[in-house]
Amino acid sequence: MIEGRAGVSHTPIPFIDLQAQRKRLADRIDARLSKVLEHGRFIMGPEVQELEEKLAVRCGVRHVVTCSSGTDALLMAMMALDTGPGDAVLVPSFTFAATAEAVAMTGASPALVDIDERTFNMDPESVRRTTTALEKAGIRAKAVVPVDMFGLPADYEAILPIASDLGLDVVADAAQSFGAESNGSLVGKLGRVTITSFFPSKPLGCYGDGGALFTDDGELAELLRSIRVHGQGSDKYDNVRLGLNARLDTIQAAVLIEKLAVFDEELMTRDAVANRYTSGLRDGVTTPIVPSGSRSAWAQYTVRHNRRDALAQALDADGIPTAIYYRQPLHLQAAYSRFPTDPEGLTVSEQVCREVLSLPMHPYLEPEVQDVIINRILAAC
Ligand SMILES: *Cc1c(COP(=O)(O)O)cnc(C)c1O
């Protein structure tokens, strides 16, 4: 029995327990890694292609291009769409910096839009408003990057028609939502191109940095494969465009193949953990919602509370770790304060940043431990 510091036992509760999964998969992953060490093809070895094929099957997409991180995947998508100086790309202000950073790295401007307070995802009306304001200022909006915050797909049903109306390409930032679904469509098929991250703490994580891009567009996939390796043409040393060194290591592909094999089972366990939190916490804090037709990958279980900092402190004193994603919206951070924003302001993003608190969440969180967390939260608020 594991309890917090205030309980009888002193085993610490981890925020994300990667060791439980490690114990379960150790033999299989170690065997895979030994094979890579023996064949020695550390760059673009056979495991990379095997993983890409398995990911394509899992998501029902034609093309998967693995790469070095979620951030590089975003940058590759922007480069493939020829985003650059003079362009604007709509990005939610409530997200991890990489979403906007990749846009800015191409010389384009991230235009920061507001979110919906119930889903933490991009507000489609804010996208429309901001695009219209950009046009009036003579700035061309080129693309929109919906982010599937905490694992829940953005409101694609509303965003896709607006994007098509306004002539915007859709680059889906699914760094947190691999495995999730929206209205019967799997993540990977929701935008023209979708990116994900295999950072260790993401729902499907490797043992270092990694990422991937998903698309049904064969030409775009070819472009991405070229950008991944210095913009190479048909010959390795014939560079037809600018690119990057953005390959996924063979070793990380080997790890991911074994983790993918148990991923769907882990998704179901994440669902069960989330449901237990929601039914236990509903009366104490604002619990996250999953709109009907959607499925979350539960990268985080994030509640809202108007005395968030006091709640986090009380839980910390009880040995229960929490995290704040995110404390500041992008438009209030120095690196992004000069970029355009929704003309009506970003009040929801600012409010949510004061209230969010993410709780321990992983597929190996035991019900008894969860009940300790739930009871402490109810007692603290
Ligand atoms: C983690 C994350 C990224 C970046 O992924 P890395 O693999 O860490 O580079 C991008 N966008 C969002 C929303 C993320 O959560």
C-alpha cells in the first residue's frame, strides 16, 4: 500500500511512473536493443522503417515520417508548407512553446489565439476573428495549428470548415494526443499533416527525444523525407533544398516498437484512471471534459481550481506531486510578446493559467493510490 507522507507508508507517489512500464517491458526492450547493437545500423536502421509501418497501420494513414523530436516535426511541417517571412500561422496561446517556436523559426509570425475554457483547446471563433484582423492589417494567414491539449483532440469539426473557408493549411499538433480520436477519426488523419512527440513523458514515449509526422499526402511525405536529411534529392549528396538533420535514432525506434505493442492496453488503463478521478473529484474541483465522439489519450489529467496554488501546496505537503501546465500563456512570455494576437484579447488563456493543476497520471496508477490522491484533494478544497 502506497501513501503520501501523511499516510502510514513512505513510498513516494510519482507524477509519471515510467519505471512500472520499464519493469513490464524490460526483457522485450533489452532484446530489441541488443539486436540494434549487434547489427550496428544506428542511423536509419531497419527498426525505423518497421516502426513507421506499424504507426501508419495504427493511425490508418498512408505515410509516416519519424524524426528527431516533436519540435523538429513541427519545424519540418512548416518548411514543407513553405512557411516564411510575411506569413502568419494561427497558434493557441495556451500551449507548450514549441508550437509557436517552430513557426517563428521559419521567419513567419505565430498569431496567438484564445482557447475554450472547458476543453483547453483552440477557440474556433478566435481563429476566425484573428485571421480577419490579420487580413485587414495586410498579413496573409497561411496555416492554423490546432493543439490537442492534454491528449484531447481540438475541435476539428469546427476548425476544418473555417480553415477551408479562409484557405488555411491545417498542421495538427498532436504531441500530447497520439492514440486519441475525434468523431471516429484517429489522430493522424485530422489535419493535412499531423505531428507527434515521443518525449519520454508523452503517452507514447521513447528513451530520449523522438517524433513523427503523419499524412495521406504522398508528395508532402516525400518532401518531409527530404527535409529530414539535409534536403537531399534522389542522390544522397545532391541537395535540392534546405533541410535539417532530423532523423529518429534506430535505438529509439526499437524502444517504440515494443511500447507500441502494449499502447492500446495502456490507453484503456489511462481511460479508467481518468474516469476514477472524474467521479471522485467532481464535487471538489472542475474536472476535464471529453466531448461526445472524442477520445482523449490523457497525456495529463488537469483540473481547475480558483485557489490552485494553495491546493498544490497542500498536496505537496502530503507527498502528492502535481504540475502546472502552463503557468503563463505564450503572449505574456518575452520571446512571443511581439507577435499578433486575437484583437479581443486572450482572457480565457490568462484565466486558465491561474487555475490549472495536473495530477499524477499514467497507466500504472493503482486505484488505492488514486483514492489517497482523491481524498487528499477533497480534504484540501
Ligand atoms: C511536447 C510538445 C511539443 C514538443 O515535442 P518535443 O518532442 O519535446 O520536441 C510540441 N507541442 C506540444 C503541444 C507538446 O506538448
